[in-house]
Amino acid sequence: MACRPGGAPQLVAGRHGGDRRTDPGVAVTDLGPLLDSHCHLGAYDDPVAVMDAAAAANVSLVAVTESPEEFRRLRTRLGRRPTIEVALGLHPLRAASFRPADIARFFRCMPQTRWIGEVGLDFSQHGIATKKHQLRVFDIVLTEAQPGRHPLTVHSRGAEADVINLLSQARVPAVMHWYTGPLKLVDDALAAGLHFSVNPAMIRSKRFGSFITHVPAERILLETDGPYAKTSGRPVQPTDLVSLVNQLAVTWQVTPLDAAQTLRRNHDQLQRVAG
């Protein structure tokens, strides 16, 4: 994923002058390149405007899709952009509709992307009826789709134990997107080498504090899940990640610049594992 180089740092002057960007608790807006690892860019009312605003804020995007057809349409619409990686998806809630032709198209599209997503399982009330179809499709992704060559951004609602177990067996680089499962399973995910992506909407949940203190900072990535995730009554935007990094810095008791650097290292490490 290419990141647009940042401009000259904007110094935050304190009472006595000098650079306060290295002071814990001081909010910073110029954090260098950031990555939104899970954004439904095509679902925004004006994807190009969202993309341009993100680029201006030095935020690159992994634009997830839900089917090979959506992947093709979005790539055609956006063209080649250095700050956008369109991910190839087979969304679990659409698994029952996927035909052999869709799976074949998925394989044909594989060389055109560096990320796979959104994929996974959903055994909530919204998806449990198609459990058999979901397991079949996810198995194809994990065992036949050049396993290990692409990072996966993974949906796991209501199926966290199954997803973590399958990812552990497959030994693929993967990110647990918007994890809402039991905290006791987090250790299993960490042991399997998995990462977790967090978004601004998660910060407001009561369980986020215990979750974010349980996961090492070195396993965290950023996401928006926009426009489906909301903040302040509106869809989350990639530009909101700057504020999220500042909040994570407070939790981690580091400077925002250090938090941003940790997040960049995490992404780089994930890409290295994927080869």
C-alpha cells in the first residue's frame, strides 16, 4: 500500500515555545501517513470526495468489497490511485448467493490486489441461516486463494471462535475487523499471530477499554468501517483516524507521533509476513 509522503511537520508550540508534539497528552494533527485498513469506500454517497479528503489528510485506504463484481466496478470507477488499494471480497452475508462463476471470478481477480476483504463468517441472527454456505466460501479463501500471499481483513460477528480457529489452522496473515467477541478469545487470536483493527465507533463502547488494554499495541491497526460505522451521528470518515490515533496515544501513554509510528510498523510487519 503506497502512502502519500507527508509535508513538513507542523509544530505545536507550548507556552515557552518549542516542539510539544513529543509531549504525552498533546493532540497532534500532523501524524505522517496513516492507513485505514477497512473502508467500504464504494458505499459512501461520494466516494471520490471521501478519497480525496483522505489523501489530503495523508490517510491511505484499503477499500474492501463484498464480491468480485463489486471489486471490478470499484477498480474501474477509481482507476489507479497511489493511496487506494481495492481489496477483493466474498462477504459472508452474501455467501449463499455466490455461484461457481463468482468463485472463478474471485480467482481471476487475485493478481490485481494485495488485500483480501471483506471475508469471514457471520453466525449472528443475520447470518446463521447460511452457515453452511459461509463455511464453504471461507474455506476456499483460506485454502485455495494463494494462502498467505495477501493480508485478510476478516468479519467474525457471532463466529469469533470458529474464525480464530480456522485462521490459526490456515496460518495466514489476517486482521480481525471490528472485533466484538469474548475477551477470553483474544489470547487465542494473538497466539495465532492475528491483528485487530479498531475504529472511532468502537471507542464509545463500554467494553473497548478492557479490549484495547488486553491487545498489545503492536497488534493494532486502524479502520473506519465507514460509512456503516457512525460517529457524532454521521458516517465515520477516514480523516477521523487522526483523532483516533490521538485517543490511542492517551491509552498507550505515549505521544501521538509514537502511536502513529507504532501503527505504521504494524502495517509494515503484516505486509512482510504476507510477502
